[in-house]
Amino acid sequence: MTAPATTAPADVLDAISARLRDPGYRTWRTQVEATGGCAAPIHLSGSTRVLDRDGAVLIERGGEILAPCGNRRESVCPACSDRYAGDAFHLIRAGLAGDSKGVPAAVTGKPRAFLTLTAPSFGPVHTRRTGRRAQILPCGCGDRHHPDDPRLGSPLDPDTYDYVGAVLWQAHAGALWHRFTIALRRALATALGIPVRAFRDHARLSYAKVAEYQRRGLVHFHAVLRLDGPDGPGDPTPTGLTGDVLREVVRLAARTAVLTAPRPDGTPLVLEWGRQLDLRTITPAHAAHLEDESGEITDAALAGYIAKYATKGTGASETAERPIRDIDHLQHLDVSPHHAAMIRTCWELGALERYEELGLRRWAHMLGFRGHFLTKSQRYSTTFGALRNQRRTWRLTEDLVQLDRDTEDPNEIPLDLSTVTVVNDWRLVHIGHRAYAERELAVAIAERNRQQRKSRTTQRRTA
């Protein structure tokens, strides 16, 4: 469906100059600015109408419009990635500090923790370690790696690295997290001295987590954990559940959460979390730094920290952006040899009947990871859908207010949104810009918007 770029990158300056002189440039720019500078907009043709309760048309627009693609990856669309990160920030922050949509500010006083769970080792890899005096220590290969060394995260010996185990762990990472939350609720019930089946009647575990790829191509999870009463954030946490209890049971659950999956030859593979477990207390301090002097995490910075990872790709050596349809295409992808080996392993395991339900070929471009990058429990905070609805409501309200200003009779336009109906009739035309130069111009618009937002934020902080 995506229209191919018709301008080669080498000729982009001439193409941009020609596009700027085009008579239709101003109209095109206005449409692109309305998407925030989307790099792969969705072209729609049709109309939208806003009707009052009697069926009279208040607003009617038609023709061809651009809609943002909504891709969360910065490497695909910087503009939509920024919007996703902004929504992720508000979603996470609402559960940390409260908001005006059902999460009380009292959540700052509840037992909370910031947890990082990692994957186990499947073989020695190139690493960059530092000593107590910040000196760079030699890697297992004997070299002292630069931070941008492409070898970081790749196996010291690819021939002995357990690629099958790594891919199977990755494919079950979401199920392993689910097993961890089950173990955590059981441990919390034990701490309260109640049966596990009665836990939901006494307390609730609320969380939000984001998956981040490490350089070795395996995900680890950053999670915000919060203990609520049975009815959610507005309900007091039971007396027996404290911050110390939360940290103790998290460590216990991380050790006991285990899955077993068969290897291709039928031998069992134990799937568990890695030994590296980072667990910190969250404080309600409104600081600009991620950590305060005691090393605890501040809620004001933590939301932005987690939101940043929600838009990342796979790290220093990016893998494919889209599903792989033919393994022969792997040789044409700009990926590291290590990531290529993981993709190939996904493809080979995906052909086996015992792994059919994992859909490994479908997720080969994600190195076998099948889960969502940002997930939360039901009562943690608001939702992405609610945030998008707020934006749509705001835009509709602005349209009606402007229409009211342009109308001679001030009572003619109803400003109560419950009395209007929006009727959309759009069809897909194509996806993406028609030329490479148009994409570059759109990305430039997105970058200008980003710099303006940073400037406004800096001005507010220094005012």
C-alpha cells in the first residue's frame, strides 16, 4: 500500500528545492503540519459532518486529508513517536502522582517500587565495564570497548552461543512476566495471612511496564509497581502491606517465577529471569533528576524515563522495521551479524510444528519478542484510548467555539458535546509520502515542533 519514494537521496536537495517552488506546496504543508510532521501519513478521501440533535449540519468538511500513521518507533516516524512518548508519559505519571481523571494524588503515599527484570545469559558477550574509578575494564575478548563499538552485546563465540534458548526465552518473555505477577500476588497474600483466592478481596497489584531491548537483542522489563486496596487507586492499601514487604515479595517472586519449554530435540529448557534484578523505592519528590541523593527514584522523572524506552527500537544495531516474508531477504537488511543469527533462528524454529503457536516467523523481525512494548494493569491509570479521545474532544470543542464566534446568533451553535453527533465517511487512498523529498520536509517540520516544545519547557522551568 505504501507509495515508493521517487527521488534518490543523492538528489534530495534539488528535489526539496523543486517541492518548495511547487504551486501546491502551501496546501501540502498545511496538511502535513496538521499531522505534526508525520513521516508516513495515511491519505484519506471522504468527508466528516458534525450534526446537532435535530440533524442540522453544523460543520462539514470533505476532500483528501492526511492522518498521522501512529507508529511508536522513532526510526519510522519521529512525529508520531513523540506523540506516543507523550501519551506514555501521561499514562505512567498519572499512576505515579495522580490526575484529574480518577487517579487520586494519594497514590504518592502508597507502597511503590521501580523494578527492572533482565534475561538470563545464553553465552558470554562483548561488554563494556567500568571500575570504581570509572576506568574502562577489559572485556572477555581482551579489548576495552568504545561505547559505540558495534561488537557490544554480540557473542564472544557465536558458535557456542545458545541462539535457540535465547529466541525461546524471548518468545515466552510475556508469559514469564505473567507467571511473575501470579507469584507476586501469591506472596502478597501470604504476607497478609489470607488464601490466594481471597487476595482480590483485600488488595490489588497495579503496575505499568515497558520492554526495552538490550544490545544483545533480548528484552528486559522496566516496571512501576503499586499496591492498592481492592477497588483500585482510590482505595487504601491494607495495613499489612508496606514498602518493605513489597520489595521483599518482589525478590521472592522473581526467583520463583519459572516456565519450561521444549527444545527442538524435546529436552526441557528452563525459562527464568536473569540474576540482575534492580529494585528501587519511588519517592514523591518533584525533582528534575531521575535519582535523589539517597539513590531513590523520583516519580516526576520516572515517567519520562519509562516513556523514552517505549519508543526505542532494538538498540545500537537496529533490526528490521517490518515483518520478514522471505528469509532470503535477510542478506539485504542492514542488521548486525548477531541480530541476523537471531532472525535466522526464529525462521528455522518457526518451521517446526511444536512452535507453531509461537508464530516465530511472524515475529522474526522482533527477534522473537511477541509482546506489547507498554502494558499496564487495568486499574493502574488512564488508557491510550482515553488520551486520544481527549484530543479529539478538544479539537471538536475548538471547532464549535470558532463556529460560534463566526455566527451572528450566539445561541445557534450548541457547545455541549453531548448534543452533537460526528459522522465520518473516509476511505484509504494510500500510505506514505509520494517522494523522498516530501518525507524529508515532513521530518524537518517534526523536528522544528520538537525544538519549540523543548524551548517552551526550558522557559517554564527557568521562569
